[in-house]
Amino acid sequence: MIADAALQAGRSGRQLVISGARAAVAEILAIVRFDTFMHIFTSVEEAYEFYQLSEG
């Protein structure tokens, strides 16, 4: 379901990000290589900063 959402976002020129992920969840997402096609942040603040920088 997450991979489908990321693909759909990519097709429409958007990015899917996950924020507030606990360390164990972020590690699992990295193990299954989700971090290769979406950004994973441990805090909402990090995700917001990424968003602000990517908006230019």
C-alpha cells in the first residue's frame, strides 16, 4: 500500500514522505528499500524543512 502511494505520487509529480517514524520503523523501511523511492524522517520538523527546501 505504501509503495503504491509512492508510485502514484511520483506519477503526478509529487513525493511521498513519511514523518515521525520511530527508529525501528525507519529501519524496517530501509531494510525493504523504501528509502530508495521516498524520504523517511524521524520528525515532522525534519520533513517540513525538507519540504521548504524542495519548494525553493
